[in-house]
Amino acid sequence: MKQTLISTGLALADFIHRHPKRLTAALAAVLLGGTGGAFAVASLAPAAPTAPLRLVSEAVQPSDLSAQAEALDQHAFTLYRSDQTRATDTPEALLKRLGLADPAAAAFLRKNETTRQALFGGRAVAGRSVTAEATDGAELQSLRTHWAESATDSHFKRLVVERAGNGFSVRVETAPLVVNQRLASGTIRNALFAATDEAGLPDSVTRQLTEIFEANIDFHRGLRRGDRFAVVYETLEADGEPVRAGRILSAEVVNRGKTHQALWFKEPGASQGSYYTPDGQSLRRAYLLSALKVSRITSGFGMRNHPVYGYSRSHAGVDYAAPTGTPVHTIGDGTVEFAGVQSGYGKVVYIKHRNKKDTTVYAHLSQIGVKAGDPVSQGQVIGEVGQTGVATGPHLHLEFRVNNEPVDPTEMLAEQREHVPVSPAAKAAFARLKTDMRTQLTAAGQIALSNFE
């Protein structure tokens, strides 16, 4: 059969060589007649051969494959598998999921206190990523996992188990978490959390998103189908894997056709940053509504019957009941003007705020955490609730003074309209960051667009 095909091919080549004009004319007639159009037809005549055509036949003898097969039999493969720890894990169960059958390794993991705590500590260690290196005989060569001790750690722990001779060695290393950035975006179809889950956004980042824009967007009742979001946020990674999500760096929410944007910016020399609109206005108010996370008002501003002195006198602030030791936060940026003990106030802190006309007073503290001259940022803990000075029980006495004249803190804080702008000295740095933010948010938005298409 093969000889017949070769002979036919040689005959066809010889015909083309002897009758090129006939073949060219026939092909041109077919093309012109079939379409009615004009064609340029190239000559199919081959170049004149320089040597006569001849058939060459050569026998091929396959080489001996036994040597290759033997080499493959002797070659050792290294296998890599990854999985996550579970609350109900045993050494055998974990190794089985990793595709390993190694009784010696399972016995070591069970007996070693360090590996037991890191891998088989129940719910406390569930979800840790485990990577194993094994032989092609399913024997463990090395095993690694990592974790961060707390949500605020800048470093992580790495457990390394390695085969050493006839046994195993174990060590725990400490390494810095690597800060990286991730982009995410999505479209609201039903609820915000459903859309952020679909976009792979961690819950902690979703909560930040709602906190950033809560003054301008009602995330419970104000969202509409088709509203969009885009987020650029930090991730803290260990060995290339995310350990936890960090801060949102820039965000955009399109709600009912209106675009809301924010970016994180820390002014040079400031102890902490804040979120700003693209035009440089802070998204936070100048003052927090309260210096305590949880409290209740026990005495308001104005005239009252003093609980200790027993007669009516002016009360220059507001009293908030709270247990001794409750953290007290400064309600705005500023500088500590006084920190110490002062007559009926007991342990007290005075803070002069950025506009130089407002002062807040925090009295009856049990502990003071700042000193005169310290710069403080909104929300910073400056002391703890107590009942020092003239007080009948643990509480915080808060005063708000404008040009040294006391005003009702509850009314002043509820009616505030002032936002903190970027300082003139930081405007150039802010402008550069704003340009980067717009590029990042555009890229984040393209993720959702490509997924949709």
C-alpha cells in the first residue's frame, strides 16, 4: 500500500512538470467560472529539477528500550501535596488527605508536643495550610505549616518537620509577614454581603467598606440592584499565602448613579492615617460622638443638684457611667495640654484640638496614658475610667470648651459639620497617591467587567 502511494505521488509530480500550462489554464477556468470575479493565478510549474527523481528506501531498527526502562525504575520522584488542618484531625487522617501512608511519620507527629499543638489543637488551629513533600513511595520527607499568633502580629510562625536519618526533626521559625495588595470588585444583585462573598472579599474588608461610607450610604436599605463596588486592600502573607486581610487602601461605591470614593492617607509625622475623598476632605468628622465605646449618660450639661455637695450648681460637662478600667478615647486630633491631678477632677487630661479653639477635658480617670505635649489622634486611648477626685462612683466627666467657654458636648458633637482636610504641606503627596488610587480602582473595576463578559 505504501509503495502504491509513493508511485502515485511520483507520477503526479511528473505530470505537473510536463504539462504546467494545461493545469494552470484549467484551474483559472474553474475559479473564473465559479465566481464571476477576477483572479490573479500564479503558475504552478515547479522549478526545473537539478537531479532526476528517485525512490530511497531505508530500514529502521528501533533501539533497545530495556536500559531506559531500567533507568526509569530506579528514578525517584518527589511528590508535593497541600491541604488544610481540620478540628477533628488525627495524624493518620491528615497524612491520608495528603496522600501519604507513613506510620513512622504519624507516630512522630502524635508524640511530639510542638507538632501536636500546631497541627492537632482542635478549632484553634483548624484551617491552617499544610504542605507536604514525599517520596514516590508515599513516605513523608518534610511538612510545613504557618500561622500568626494574633491579629495584630507583624510576624508569623513556621513549623518545619523534616526526615532526618531514621527519624524526624522539628523546628519553629519566625519570619515577617509580607504586605501585598489585592483588587476586588462586584455588582449588587441582592445584598451587599452576597456580592462581596461572590467577589471573594473577606468579611473584615466588607465591614471596613461599610464603615468608610456609612455617613453617605445606607447599606441596609439604600442599595439598589446594579450598584457597584471596587476595592484595593492589603493582605498580609506568609510563604506566599494570605494569613489575614489588612486595611482598605482605596475604595469606590456607585450607589444610585452617584460615585463615592475614598483613599487611605497618612500625613507625614502623623501617628495614624485616615480616609479622604479625592478632593482632600476627610471622611471622618472632626470629633467622635463619644469618648467611650459603651456608656450611658448619668448627668447632663447645665444646672443640677450636685450629688456630693448637695446644692444646685452648674455642671460644665456630661457624665458617662462605665466600669473602672474602661478605656477612654480622645474624640479628636490634638495635643495634650495637661495630664495629671487637679482638685475635684482627680486624674484629668486636657486636649487642645487642631483648630486651636476647641479643648476637651476627661476627668475622674483611674489611669492616665499620656503626658503633656504628646500629640494624640482621634480614637487614641488616653486613660481609663475611674472615680478619682470628687465622684460618687466610676464614670467619665467630659467637657467641651470653645475658646475656653464650656458648651454642651452632646449638642456640639451631634451638630458638628466640620471635616478635617489634608494639610497644605501634605497636598503634593496626596495628589500622587490620588493618581495611583484612580489607576488601581480602574484595574479593580475591570476584574468584574471581564468576569461578567
